[in-house]
Amino acid sequence: MKYVKVCVVAAAVLLLWAGVARAEREQGYANPGPDGAPRPQPKPPSAAPRPGTFAASSIPNVRRMSAEQREERYFLREAAAAGRFESEASRLALSKSQDPRVRAYATALIEHHAAAGTALQYMLHGRGMAPPMIGNAERKTLNRLAKLNGKKFDREYVEQVGLKHYPEDVQLYETAALSVADPMLKAWISNTLPTLRFHLESAERMVASDVKLAKGPQVRRANAIVPARQPALQPTTRNELLPPGERPAQAMGAGPRPIGSSSR
């Protein structure tokens, strides 16, 4: 028992001495001098500072974008945002509109942007650009379209997408075709422009046909989207229902008798 107590005391003394020695080393005092006073231990030299990321030596390697590159990035950002807005508006049209012309127009826009969007995303990625978000004005238009139904929705959709945004799209692409320098982007613009012009003309024809019908005998509201008129059916005769070889000969000047008319 006495032996165990001695061992415990010795261990405690060793731990205390180790703690004091470590504290002295941390304070920079070790190896006492001739007079018994501790002398400071020289600190290791600090590492040389590393040059910053934008050191003077790296400045010559930074290249500024040219005017043509800025024009390309502006065009890609605007074209991608417009395509996203028109696609979302057209999906709303497929879920809300009952007019076959509006539905066909919306389907054509969705298919166009799906086909052109692949190349557009590739060119954005090649320049380190993320797909842009829809602008505040376009988001408000989508929210307004979501609250409309029937003919009001059809009219607003065609006006906002076909008559407002597509003229802006055509102008954007025509300007970029003259200013961009990248051959791949320039070829893509030239291939896309005819489709944009066709969609613009389709929207104008829809509105023009509605205005023309509104001026007919039955007055309709201007710019209202209505189905086209069907041709009137002509009366059917008995002879027209018979095969050509079994039809009786008719006297010159006598017309076919309608079904249900008297033989007299």
C-alpha cells in the first residue's frame, strides 16, 4: 500500500514538471544561461508570404473582353430569357385555351424553342454563362395570363407573345447578325431568323382575320379570336347519290331536282 502511494506521488510530480516545461517552451524560455536565468529560445523564421492571386506578375495574363464578345454575351442572355418566357406562356396557352389556332400557335413555339434551346445552352455554357432568369416585366405578364380564361386569355396571349415579344426578338436577332463575330453563333442566328419571322407573321394573320370577321354582318369585338367561317352546304340531289353510270340523262337547261322536291 505504501509502495502504491509513492508511485502515485512520483507520477504527479512528473506530470507537473512536464506541464511547467511545456509552458516555458511555449513562452519561448528554455536552456537557462550561466547565471541561472532563463534565456529566450530563438523562434523559427516565419515562412515567406505567398504572392496573392492578383499579383503584379499575373496582371499581364488577364485579358479584357472585346466589344464583339460583349455583344455576343448580351445577345445570348437576351435570347435565352426571351425563349424561356415564350415557352412558359405557350404552356399556359395549351392548358387554358380552347381555340385550335391558339393551341397550334403555342405548340409551334414550344417545339421551336425546344429545338433551338439545345444549341443556345451549349453556347452559353461555352462562355461560362448560366441560363438567365425571366425578367420582372415578363414574370408579371405570366402572372396576369395565369388569371385569365377564354377569349380574354387568347387575346392577351397573342398580343403579348406574338405581337409584342416576337417583333423584339426579330430585331434582336437581326442586330446580332450584323455585330457578332463568332462563326458558329452567326450561323445559328441566320438559321433561326426565318422561323422567328414566320411566327410573327402567323400572329399578325390571326389578328388580321379576327378584325376582318368583326366587320361582317354580325359585329364582333375587335381583336377577338373566333373560329373561321365554314362554307355553306349546297342542297344534295337524288341523282348525285347514284353512281355515275346509273344517273338518268337530263334535258338541256334542266337542273338537278333537290331531294324532297316534287316531280311535277
